[in-house]
Amino acid sequence: MRFDFLHDPQPMWIERICSWRMSERFVPVALALACTIATLTGAWAVESVRLAHARQVRANLRERLVRLDRETAMLRNQARRVHALAAFDRRLHRIRRSGRREAGRIAAIVHRVPDHIWLTKLGHEGKADVLQGRSLDLASLATLLEAFGRRRGVTTARLGSVRRMHTAGMSLLTFMVRLEARP
């Protein structure tokens, strides 16, 4: 092929490549190189698609992990609430079961209170029951101490304090008695 720089247009690349001659010794090498390039290009395209897919899967899994972390946190909070409610329920059942014992203990105390004694407070301190109230006279208070001294399960009935008070023209005694139970 002849080329005249002044009159001929620039040759097309395809024509130039087609017109290029190579020795027969280099043809197999050129074909092998072209096949290798084509194979590597195809492998690169496949790997690019696989990489894009793997990145998409990773993004989806991260979103799922974040969602599962939130749900796990919510479930842990619910489990804590359930455990707290179960503990509260057990405590209420213990209180309800002990209420019968407490009611029996209070009834036993109240049934031993003689006439002319008014209880204003009934409490429990440690292993002792504490009674506070009012009495008309010392004889009624002595009857109270005797009644609890004979009560089964009480070792001592101790008089804590006694005071005289005048109210509406009456003279009353205010008292505090500790009933200590046997171990």
C-alpha cells in the first residue's frame, strides 16, 4: 500500500491493521496473545460482576445485622421487664401467702387485748411486735401485760413507756409494749 501524504486522506485504523503484514512465525504468538487478552478481559468482567454482587450482599447483610441488633435490644428489654414482673409476681405471692400468717398473728394479738385498752398502733420491729395504745388505768395495762405473758410463743411482754395525758376532761395513759417472740 502506498501512501501519499499530500493527496491521500489519513488511512483508517482498521485498514492500517489489516494491511499490516506479519511474518508467519509471529502469527501463532499474536493469536495466543489475543486469546489471552480476550480470556483475561472476560474473566475480569465476570469477577467485576461477582464483586458487585458480593458488595450488594454485604450491604444487605449489614442492614439485616443492624435491624437484628435493634430487635435483639428490644427483646432483651422485654426479657428484663418479664423477669422484673415475674420477680414482682413472686414477691406478691409471698406477701399474699404470708398475709394469712400475719392476719392470724394480728388476730391473736387483738383477741388478747382486754377491755378499757385501745390500740393505736401495731407494728413489727425485728423479732418483736410493738403495741402502742391508750388505757383508762394501770389495772387494765397490767391485765394486758399478763395476757401477753401467758400467750404461747411470747417470752416477754415488756412495757416500753407509759405517760399520762389529759384529754376532754379524761385522764388516759398512753403506753408502748414490746412483745418478744421465742426463737
